Amino acid sequence: MLEDYSKAISCYEQGLKIVQKYKNHPEPAIQTSNHVAEFRHLLGLGIVYQKINQPQESIKFLNSARAIYQGLKNNPFLSPI
């Protein structure tokens, strides 16, 4: 079971690296899409670390996800949820 969590962490980390590399794209819609993807990867990491009982790591990623979410709340390229 722990092996599955380590695979999940690896996938989220790889995706996060890719998204962060391109998150400041000059096209606003693509930039927004990248920020949403970054939020999802950070949220996923936070949840996985919570599941394996590593609260400090979980809090770090969840707080980062929350900061991105706050920035996305008023984004004109996102429809209301």
C-alpha cells in the first residue's frame, strides 16, 4: 500500500515540475490552465501526505494549493463553480 502512495507522490511531483516550468506562459488562458493544474498537483500531494500520516508535508502542500486557489477565485477565464 505504501508503494502506491510513493508512486502517487512521484507522479504528482513530476506533473508539478512540468506545470511550474510553464506557469508564466504569455497567453492568459494557458497561464490560467497551468495555475489550475498546479493547484491540483499541490492538492494531490497534500492529500497523499495526509494519508501516509506526514502532517507537516501535508500542510505545506495544502497551504500552497490554497494560495493558488485564492488567486484563481476571481480569474475571468474560469467559470463559476
